Amino acid sequence: MSVLRNQIVPWIKVLACQALVLAIVLSLSGSLTPGSLTPGTLPVLLGQGAAAAGLGLLLRMPRIWLLVQFLLPVAVVYGDAVPAWAYLVAFVLCALVYWNSASEQVPLYLTNRRTWQALADLVAASQARRVVDLGSGMGGVVTFLARAHPAVEVSGLETAPLVVAASKLRIAFSRLPNARIVYRSLWDADLGTYDVVYCFLSPVPMARLFEKARREMRPGTLFVSNSFTVPGRAADRILDVDDARHTQLHIYTL
């Protein structure tokens, strides 16, 4: 139920922001329909998107949703003007980004900054020397932890090609010698070499992944799951993060 809520609530906020801004636009300029568009309408649509994104910022929505807010009015009005090949390009790009969504049923979830800090505090408290982020996405966790703890080796495992390329580029620009991104499936990784294993995946792989962690990880090391619990196993500790989505880190001591 919480997963469904996390998917639906952002869209409700998007539609509410767009409806509010559109009502203001209509009250100021009269009706706005595709049939009455002029070249000067595009700035109005961009302004509407920017205003909706501003409302989303006040609602503390993640940055990806702010981009949706900004582009949505233009996409709705000018959708018919988009050439057919653009949809193929968009499909290929989405496939390269959401590579695991179909096969592993793991969407691209991005960890927010407050959770980064909570993880950094946890790493410090556990005196970990090696940390891994399973499904590291854009590399935010990896770069933050590597910068916060220069003596800790921080790795990220990812298999979505475009995401891997972007995160490797991010690591290169960050110039963090203790950070790395590896193109590797989490199922092929040896979790026994890490002191803290972090993941933000989905409910689907959690049981199998925890069994892998139990087989491979050393006694006293930590398995940390963002939001999703291990079926049939209560967490040894739950860390509540003070953020907009009320993130919980479920911590299991092996």
C-alpha cells in the first residue's frame, strides 16, 4: 500500500499544482485552447510550467517531479507537433534508464539528501570501512558518502547502461578516489567484502536479496533497506528520516 501511495501522491500534487496555475492563467487571459494558440502562447505555457514547478518546490517534491511540472503544459498542448521518431528516441532512452524495471521489477528510486546524511551518520557510527549501494542509480549516495568519509571505500553497483554512464561521469567530475561505480548485477556481487550494504529497490527482490546477504555477509555487518522490509523478518532497528516522504531505513545486523 505504501508503494502505491508513493506512486500516486506525486501525480495528485502535479495535477493540483497545474490546475491551480491554469485557473490563474485563465482568469487573467481568458480561455486557452489548442485551436487558439499563437506563437506568443509558448511563453505563457512555459510560465505556467515554471509556476507549477515553483508550487511543487514549496511542497518539497523531488526534482524529477519539478521537471514534469515544468514540461507538462507544453507537452499537452504541443503533443501533436512532436515527430514520430522522437517517441522512438524517448523509448530507447527510457529503456537505457529503466533497464531493471521489467526484468527485476525494480524502479529507479533516487535517495534524497536527508537520507544521504542519515546513511553517512550510520556509516560513522558503525565504523565501516567498505560500503556498497546496490542499484546506485545516479551515484548520489556514493559521492555523498565518499565525500563525507574520505577513509571509507564506497562502491555503487548498477546495470542500467545510461545511468551507469551518467554516474561514472559524476564520479569522475567529483574527483573522489574512494568512490567507484561498477557495471554489475547485485546478484553477481560478493556482499561479504562490505561492512554496510545499502539498497533502495522494491518489495519484490527483498526476500531473495536478504538470503544472499545472510549467506555472504560477515557477523556484525549491516544490511540497510530504504523503505522496503524483508518479508517475515523484523528489522533490528528502524531509523526515521526527517524528510517529506517520511523515509524509514530498515537496519538488519547480520
